[in-house]
Amino acid sequence: VRVALPLLLFRTMVGADFDGAAPWAFWSAYFCAVAVTWAAGQLLITRGFGRDSRAGVIGGVTAAFSNLVLLGIPFMLGAYGQPGFEVLSLLVAVHLPIMIAASVVLFEIAGKDQGSRIDLAALAFTFVNRLTHNPLIVGIAVGLLYRATGLPLPAVATRLVDALANVGGPVALFAMGLSLRKFGIARNVKAGVALAALKLMLMPAVALGTAWLFGLPPLTAKVAVAA
């Protein structure tokens, strides 16, 4: 997974045709749904289940953080083919940095005593450290940098990248199953079910409304809602 998926994203960044994908409207529609669902999840955990503010941030992340890689990539490839995956890759490219930044900042705010100052340097270090150690971000960044050069991939490199990237989708599903087996779902079942309901019903409903509001093209709107 740490090799195949970054190479799949690298290949997409290098060779995809993103014309007409309306990235700003697409991002706006999706992240409006994220913001509404995150707020609902955070309020649900703090007010509905009486947990502290840090648990509330975790609840917000849980409700609004879609699994766009391990589940999203094979799902989009199966449902909408390569064009759908190329639209999804526009979201994957910005999703993790934005969600990491939001979670780091909110978790830091939630853990601070009233009146104490936030260490901006420590926040920035944590954010950069998480990004640079994430193989998916590395794959996206290297792909975008190579795309900017305008150079074609050498034939040998193309065959190697294709051989590994083509197994990314199936391997991602196996990895997701293994993670469920490792971590389980035995604890916090009630809160988990409630947050899953927000993720699977509220979030796509808001995404559908914002996709219509921003006038997304049909395929882009379908990917936004499915994501």
C-alpha cells in the first residue's frame, strides 16, 4: 500500500487531463459538506454524549474524514472508471493537508487552558512533519513537480510505475479489511454508529445540495457526493 498507492497517485498527477473538472467549485462543494458534518459530529459528542472538547474534535474528524484512498480509489475506479478517479485525485491532492491542518489546530485549541497561548511554531512543525512523512502526499507532490517539467516518463519507468500502480486499488481494499481486523469496533459502539450516520447520510446530502448550488458538471457532482 505504501508503494502502490503513491505510485498510482503519481501516475495520475503526471498524466491526467484535469480540464473542465471545476476544481474550485468542486473543492468548495465538498468542504462545505465537511464543515457541516464536522460541526455536527463535534456537537454530538460533546453535547449528546457529554464528552470533553478533545473527544469532540475526534468526533468531528470521525464524522467528516472520508476514506478517500483505501476505499475511495477502488470505489471510484469501479463506479466511474479512470475519469472518475481523475476527478477524485483533485480532491485527494488537497484533502489530507486541509484535514490534518484543521484537526491539529482544533485539537491544540481544545487542549489549551483558558487564557494560555497557542504555540504556532509547534503547530507548524507538527503539520509539516505529518505531511512529509505521508507517502500519499509525497506521491502527489512528486507527480505534480514532474508534471510541471513537461517531460514524458521514460518507457522503462512507465512500465515499472504501471505494474505497481495497477494493483493499488485491490491492495487498498485488503489493507482496509486488515485495519478493521486489527483495531476492531467493540468500543464506543453507540457513538460510532451515530457518527457513521452523520458520515453516510448528512455529509452526502449536504454535498448533493452544494454540488447543485455550485453548478458542478454531472461526473464531478457524482464524485463529490460519493466521496
